Amino acid sequence: MRVLITGVFLGIIAFKKIKQIQKWQWKWIFISGFIGTMLPTLLFSYAETEIDSTIASILNSTVPLLALVIGILFFSDLFIKKQFIAVVIGLVGSVLLILAGASLNPNQNYWFAVLPVIASLIDAFNANILKSYLEKISALGIATGLFLILIPFALGILGFTGFFNTEFLAQETVQTALLYVTVLALLGTALAKIIFNRLSNCPMRCSPLRSPT
């Protein structure tokens, strides 16, 4: 639902931005949409059936380190010592927070913590795809294009789960949840994705993900 709301919202306010996308770039928009949005969304959601959202969020902070490593291994980026030190410090902090959370909540199934790590790994690939193949497109244009592509898939998943059942939607708790999902979609997905795309594409002075040319 979050993906669907975001796609509709961006389609309304920024549909003209997709004109920036050339035909050959749509392949990368499609790939970015799935590995940078759809798959991580599903993996994080499933993980949070067994672990706290706090732990999942902390694990998501591994994206910068993974993006740096993947950029060096697969996208011919240069190794920058300061970047590496910065993301390692962040990773160490994340690990300490996870260990603290595990001691406070020992009854959670921490095997599910593997799913956010996988999601972060593929999101790191996405960051490098944005930087390497979609650099000339505005962050808003990228976000609009990829979420418009994801709308049919989001509708399919919702239909498969029986979301559009009138009795289900009539429940007060469901309507309250939809209100919060809408807020998350507009702020935590639409706005956040635009900022993430901007950071992945901007010059080195703006982003720790980019290597100098």
C-alpha cells in the first residue's frame, strides 16, 4: 500500500519529470525499482514479523558500507580511506546497538535479522546503479519513474492478499492503519527516496557514496 500511494502521489505531482528518462535508461529504472524499493520493502516487512522495527532500521544503516564495497568491487570506484573509516565507525555503532537490543529482547527470532541485511545489500547495488547509469536524471524523475513502474505490482500483491475486501477496509483499525501508512508513504518513502536518489547522484562533496572521477 505504501508503494502504491507513493506511486500515485509522485505520478500526480511529477509525471512530466519522466520525460528526462531515455529509452535505454528505463531498463535501469526497472531494476532500481525492484532492488531498491520493492524487494527491500517486502524483506523488511517480513523481517519485522519477528524482530523489532528498531533492529531492522539499525541493520539498514549498513547500506553506506555495503555501497562502498560494492562500488569498489563491481563498479570500478576508487577506494577512499576517509569514506571507509567513516562507514566502519557507523557500522560498529550499529552492531553495538543490535547487541544491546538482543540483550533487552532475547525472545525475538534474530535469524530474521538476515533479511534486512540482504535488503541492505541489494539496496547498496541500487545506490551504485543510480550513480553509474542514471546520473543525468533528476532525483524526482528517477523516483517518479520507478514508482510508476511498481504500481501494477503493488496492486497485484494487494489483490492477492485480499486487501480490497470491503469488510476488511470497513474496519476502524484498518482505516487508522491506512492513515499512518499514507504518512509513511509521503514522508518515509516518497520524500526519502527523492533525497536518497539525490545523494546517490550528487558530486562527492554531497555524498559518501560517490568516488571522484
